[in-house]
Amino acid sequence: MLRIGLTGGMGAGKSTVARILADLGAVIIDSDLIAREVVAPGTEGLAALVSAFGADILAADGGLDRQALAAKAFADDTSRATLNSITHPLVGKRTAELIAAAPGDAIVVQDIPLLVENGLAPLMNLVIVVDVAAETRVRRLVEFRGVTESDARARIAAQATDEQRRAVADVLLDNSGEPAVVEEAVRRLWRERLVPFEHNLRTGTPARRTEIRLVPANPEWAVQAQRLIARLWVACGSAASRIDHIGSTSVPELPAKDVIDLQITVADLAAADGLRDALGAAGFPARPEVTEDTPRPTPQDPAGTDVALWTKRYHQSADPGRRANVHVRVAGSPGQEYALLFRDWLRADAAARAEYLEVKRAAEAKAAGATGAEATLAYVDVKEPWFAAAYPRMLAWRDR
């Protein structure tokens, strides 16, 4: 099952996107509908709201007068917190029931207006944010929903900012144009990313590309890495002591393959093995055939021949839209320390970055025309001798 978080500011058009996804076959779990369900007449939720805010939030028929509740609940932060403390646990419980009832091969889209505010993004395999400028959303709320301008602005101000939503967005859907434009974008997303992602997740298949190609440095790599790291922390919990962005994409201004490398540090290999299923469910299936790094001279292994010291566990992202490698290494092992030192050295030394880029370009040229494992081996064959030779310089930089 693939879990997608769908969010956006009031008036952005989440419902439109959800409707398109439902037509394509997604299972939609609408938090607003659930929020209404859990405070319907006769429910424990409605009774709790009346106790907290007074009987004057009830309509003549005994149901909830939402405008009367909003006038009280959105008056200040304390009242809003009280509202959330009542409704959020009930919504969470009902949401869990609906997810459990979905088919194993479902693409479940959770339409959650307050996904960012409630810190739910790391729980999803992917987050879609419907993006529209605040002024356009105010106009839509006034024209199409009959909300007063002051009320629209107050509600928008009480939600996450556009910048906060964009920070968690794996996919940013611009819904400021004609309806046909966003519909085509959603259909393309479904076809090219969501359906393959679900298949890969269900079958434990990493998303792979066959070619080796360097691309210009992308400042978004660091932001994307942090989103993945947040998901990894949820999967790992206390089993990880640290999770780091490593490799070329962690070095600003360095061209690289568009693949994010991440390192999970654990106490021992038993802990690494214990994370296999959780990482797989989070969207990072294991590659059991990859069990070690290439040994190279280190203080722990001066001859560079002790393979046992370089043992690791290796996972890759199942998301075809964001390739990533996840290296699970033991704290203090040569591979774990080397990855961090190499990253920090390249960040600090412009000459080393330039030298390494030349090596990478030579490796890219050698791998040209090859595919799959053959391309990877050709690429690595050029880089490995340079890694070994660079190690004493890295140590000298560290100890300077």
C-alpha cells in the first residue's frame, strides 16, 4: 500500500485534485469528512465540544453549528488547541480504520488540510502539495464559498505558510491556471510516478535507471534529503543514532548523479537487520545482494583488506521520482567514518572538489554506452583508486 499525503491552503483546490485521483483509482481518505463524522449528533466528539465550548455551538436540530464553533475555536491559540485536542485523536482513530480496510495494492490518498501543522508529512510515502498564491485563494474563498474576506484571511493566517508547505512537498502542483492543466499534471503524476511507486513498494523493488549521467548541482538536493531523512527517522526510531546526507549530492556546487545518498548509523549489524521491514514499508526496499563497501586503507585496517570491517546493509528508494541510496552502517566502522569525513572534506576544500569532479567525469565517460550493473562497475572502477589515494589527504585535513 502506498500512502500519499495531499494538502494545500484553503482555496487551493485539494478537492479537485482528490477527485481526479479518485477517478484514476486512488482510495481517498478525506480528513474533513472524517472530522464531520466524528462530531455528528450522538457522538462522543460532539459531547466533548459542547463541554469545552458551550451549548451555544449547537444548531436548532441538535447538530454542530460550525460557524458558531469557528467563532470560538479560532479566536485564539488556546481555543484552537482545545479544539484540536478533542477532534484530532478521533480523526486519527477513524483514519487508521479506513487505512486498514484498504486493499494491499491500494494507492491511499489522505486529504489532510493540516498535514504540515500536525507534523504528518514524515508518515507518508509521498506528499503532494496543491500550490496557489494566498491572494488567489482569498479571492476564490470569497467568490465561490461565500466566505467574508476578513474570515478568509484569518483562516489562511492560522494555517501553515506557503514556504512551510513547500518544504515538505515531494510534488508541488500548481493549480493557479485552467482546470485542464492541473488535471493533466495529476494524470501524468499518477501514470509516471504513483503507479510505479506502488508496484515497487509492494514487490520490494528499488527504482533504478540504467544510465550513468552527471547533472549540475541542484540546491534542492539538500531539502529533498531532509524530507527523506524525516521518513527514515520515523522508520528507525531509537535504532538509529544519527542519519546523514552523504555523497556528492550533499556537497554544494558539486555536479553529481541525481541520486541522494543517506547514511543510517546503528549500534551493530543486528540493529541494521532489524530495520529491514520498517525501511521497506517506508519506501526503501533492501538490496540484500549488496553487503559491503570496497575495503581501503584506514587506521582500523591499514592494509585495506579486512572485508568484515566494511560490512553494511543497503537499501534503495522505490520512488521513481526521487532515487536514493540508503547505507546502514555500524557506528565507528571504517565505512561509516569514511562517508562522513569524505563529505566534510569536499565541502571544505574547493581544490579537492574540483579534482574529484574531474575523476567523476572520467568515470562517466568510461560508463557511457553501458547499462545496469555494467555501467555501475565501469563508473566505480575509475573512482576507487582515487578514493584510496585521497584518504591520507582527508586524514591530514582532519588532523591539521
